[in-house]
Amino acid sequence: MSEYPRTLEAVESVELSLWPVVDALVDEVALKGGDRARDGEFERVALFLFENGYPSWSSARLRTLHSLGRWAERAPGARSKLSSYPVERVIEARKAANSDHERALQLLASIRSKRDLRPDRASPEQIVSGLQDEATRARVLASPGGLSAVERAHIDAHAQRARSTDAEVLPPPSKFGSAFWRLVQAADIAYEQLDRLGLGSLVLEPHAREAAERLQRQVGEIAAAVSEAVIEASI
């Protein structure tokens, strides 16, 4: 698409200007060993930026930029070449190349946009065909992005099969469905607050860690069950 070439050029220019942010994070974020940042470090950076008038920088975004910087730093010869590309494009090239620097540079040199590295959408037929392979299915089950694509394919396939004259009868809401969506809403609110304010906003009671670990296990089991159900319904 070329309807907005100047807008695209301006956005890519902004992405290029993010490299100093990447470098500053690598320089200032405290580590506790290896490439791991100190606990709560990105939340503290996000809060600092928020308090200085920049509320849109989430801890997750800062973590991604810091990780990119540490990765680029490990290949000094590739560092200057990588920084000639927009940050978002390099992030996608890194993923596509499984963190291989040379492969990432080859991909960046061979494509024209981020979309070439990660197409926005596969067709329902492509997704269903790919899920016939057991290894692919296992990767999809472990990937939130993959699951999202399957869900979209399932919805699209259902819409294509449905006739406009069909009267869709909605099933009665289940207790699980009602509880599930209340949980999702509560988790979204909690995550947003934690992301914006950091751990300092959380009153840590003695059993907080135990509760967090229990929640992690339960969420993992729910996610696996829902993923399996979605995939089974889509093939």
C-alpha cells in the first residue's frame, strides 16, 4: 500500500530515533547477573518517565527495548548496521532469525517493511492446514499470538459457512463463562495498574508469593484447556 508514503516515512524516522533510548536503557538499567535486570527495574523506569510527563512508556515496552539493546551489543560488528533500520523492524527480524545476528541482517536487507517479516494475518485455510502438523500444533498451543490467529480463523471460517438466513441461537451463559470473563476483566485492570505504578502500589501480605504462584498455575491450566478447545474446534 502506498496511499500514505509521507506518513510511513515519518513513522519510520521516529522508529530510527528510538535507538538512543535503547542505548540509554542498556547503559542505565541495573542488572543482577547476566542479562537479567534487577527485579522491578523496568517498573521503576516506567514510573520515573510517568512522573516526568511521559505516561505512554510501559515497563513491557522498556523491557523489549532493553533486551534488543543487549542482544545488539553482543555482536559489535552488526550493531551499527542494525541501527540503520527502524527499531520495530529489527525486533521482528530478531524474532524471525531466532536471535542470530547475521540472519537478522540478511532478513532486514531483503525486506521492505515490518509486514514482510510478520504478515498481519494468515488465511483460515492456511492456519487449518498448518495445524495438521503435530509440531506446529504444539507451538501454537504455547503461543498467545498463534492462538489468537487460530481464534480469528475459527471465527472467519464460521462466518463463511453461515448463511445470512440462518437464525443463530445463542447458548445460555455458563457459570464458567461468566466467571472466566470476570477474571479476565479483573486481571486486565490489575495488570494495567501494576504496569503503570509498579510493585510499589501492591501491599504485599505474607502469603502474596504463594497466592501469585497458585494464580500462575491456575491460569496456565485454563489457558491450555481453552487453547486445546479452540484448536479442536478449528480443524
